[in-house]
Amino acid sequence: MDERSQPRRMILNAFSMNCVSHIQQGMWTRDDTRQTEFNSLDPWMELAQVAESGCFDTIFLADVLGLYDNYKGGSDTSFQEAMQVPVNDPMLLIPAMASATENLGFAFTSSVLQAHPFTFARQLSTLDHLTNGRVAWNVVTSYLPNAGSNLGFDGLPPHEDRYAIAEEYLEVIYKLLEGSWADDAVVDDREERIYVDPRRVKEINHHGQYFDVAGPHLSAPSTQRTPVIFQAGMSERGREFAARHAECIFVVGSSRSGQALEIDLQKRARSNGRSRSDLKLIGGVAPIVGGTEAEALAKREEYEQSLSLEAGLAHISGNIGADLGDIDPDEPLENFRTERVQGFIKNLLDSAPPGTRTMGDLIKSNLAGAWLAGSAEQIADELERRFKSGIDGFNLAYTVTPGTFVDFVEGVVPILQERGLVQRDYSEGSLRKKLFGEDRLPASHAASGFRF
């Protein structure tokens, strides 16, 4: 019996980034976090061991290739607040963390704009070999204009063009990883002095709109061949791309919007010859675990004092593509008016909790919007509720690291395990086999059409 016919279990990913400040901006100034140590290996090795002790599926590493540089007309705030800058390459952390663990998977972000697919395919194979099949690739098309400028484009290519590039990029990757080498190409015959049978390796001779790649792939097939594919785009074009290619899809929003998204993705997957069991829908949450609810709420209130409003506004400005530098945080909500980014401001105003008095109060509550504070039992209850509504698992964002993950592993994981929702031990095999029951992409996936 494979994973697809077994009872569902909750997927847990530790969500981080190879930088000082990832999502909860300003927390790096605290004494109880290791965020400023990101340049050294020790905190990453510790995080990997904490995650594996809680039977997490992966450490998922986000990334960006440019600056958030539109707040108050520039990037000064991003630098001053270490808001996703400086940022190092996430891929290079994986071999070290893999050496300190046995079963934990590693998902990392790489944009289709940043590396030629021939080069990137070899990097994927190398990582999958070194980790014995524990790698996942989060496919992104980039969204910061500065990223496009850094990569030789005239600003960021239009949204539709980026997805057109992504489609061809994946086609090249599949041809190299799935179709260039036969399973039995490596014979390792020392007596005949033949390591690879050249008849079992072929060029791909890809000639497309964006890429020309002769091949063959330079790496022998790894355990998974193509690593597990993660994807997060929720636009119309992004959902179509996810339904064709992704295995783990990040979703945001309320339970109601999440259910509607699940129905939409399931319909799109069917149109691509795939089923709901081929997809894992992953939500996001930043848990704040206390011995009691009161303790957790007190911890949250303390954390709120460390949040940086300026860094948060710089982060939001980059995400929505509009400069929020003219917002007066002390202005009462009822007086706030703006002619710009009306949709975003309206959504903010509509989401204002009772008693919120100023725009600064509201933005701070928005910055902490993913926080889920409560006792271990309360957090387990809420995650179970979301799981039963259709979400398959969660990206757990930290407020302090590794403390957020330690609290979750020690407090919440045992409750979820007792309820039969989270694995107590790892199953054998690659990351894909742990998630889906088999090492390779199934025949229903688009990649299967490019196999040797």
C-alpha cells in the first residue's frame, strides 16, 4: 500500500531564510534568538537537529534575489533593519544540515531567472545525491524589480513572460533529469573498465524560445531524479502552473478561501491528468506556544514590543509594489485617507480588530497576522481543525530561532502525535517516498513524458 492510499498525516516544515530577518521583522534585536548568527553553520545544524527531533518533513528555505527598495523611495530601511538583506544562498546550507541528520528533507527556493537550467539541473542532481534523495525545489519566478535588474533583464519581465520562461525552464529540467540517462546507464564494471554505458546516455537537443541546451546531462540519475517540486504562486497563471507541475503548494488566506482554492486546484489538476492525491496543500502559521493561554498571550505581547513597524512597512511595500512611506502610524483609523493602494488599505481597515486605534496599531497586528498564540493543546486543536478542512500541512515560521521550533517540538508535536496526525518516526526512502509513497514522479506528472 503506497502513501496515496494510506490515511492522511500532517506535514510540518520549518520555514526559514538564510538572512537576519525573514518574516517577523525586528525580532533580531532580541537576546533569545540566533538570527544574527546566520553566517555560521552552527545555528543551522542546531535547527536541523531540532526539526528532525520533531519528525518535521523539511526545513524550507525562502530566498530573494533583490532588494525591497521602494519604501520611502529606496532601500535604506531594508539595510538598516536587516530586512531580508544581507541574504546568503540557501542551497549551500543543505549538505551541512544533511550531514547532521538522517531523514529530514530540505526544500530551497531558486528562481527560474537566476541560473541557466543546464547548470541548475546539475546542482539539483548533486544535492539529491549528497542527501540521498532528501531535496525539494521551490520554483519561483521572482517578484522584486531589483531582482530582474540584477539578473540582466530590463527590470522584471512581465508576469506572463516569467511564467512562460518557467514552463520552458521546467521542460529543460525534465529532459535533463528524467530523459538524458537510462536507469541502468551506470554499470560500474571494473573488469571491463566501463563505468557508464554510452549507449544509455543521450543528448536532449532542446531548442526553445528562451533556452538552447544540447545535453546530455552531466550527472548520473539521483534517487529522486527530479527533486520534490514546491510552488507558491496563487495568481491565475500561478495556479495553472502549480496544477501542472507542483507537488507541494503553499496556500494563504482563511479556511473558507483555502477550501475554495483547494476546489480550484483540484479542478485544474484533473485537467492536467492529475488527482488531488498528487498535491499537498501547505498553509502558513507562526506558533507562539505557552504553558497556558495566558502565558502565550503574554509572550505575544512581549514580542509585539520588538516588532519593527518601519521594516514591516518596507516588507509590505515590496510585496505590493507600492511605497507606503507616507503612512502616519499615529493617525487615527477614522481619519486615514489615501489615494494610493486603496485595495490594500481597505483590506487593512476591514481587518482591524476591535479597539484598534491607529494605523500603526493596525499595521503591527497585520505584521503579526500569522501568529497563533495559545497553549500547546489550543495550538494543536487549531492545526487539527485546519487539517480537517483540507490543508495537508504547515510551514511553521519562527518569531525567534530556534526557540519557536523548540517550543513547538516539545509542546505541540507530542499532542499531534498522540492524535495520530503527525508521524512518530520517519518512513524509509527519499523525501518524495515519505510524502507520496514512491521515489520518482508518477506517470500522471508532466515530467513523465520526457523519460528515457
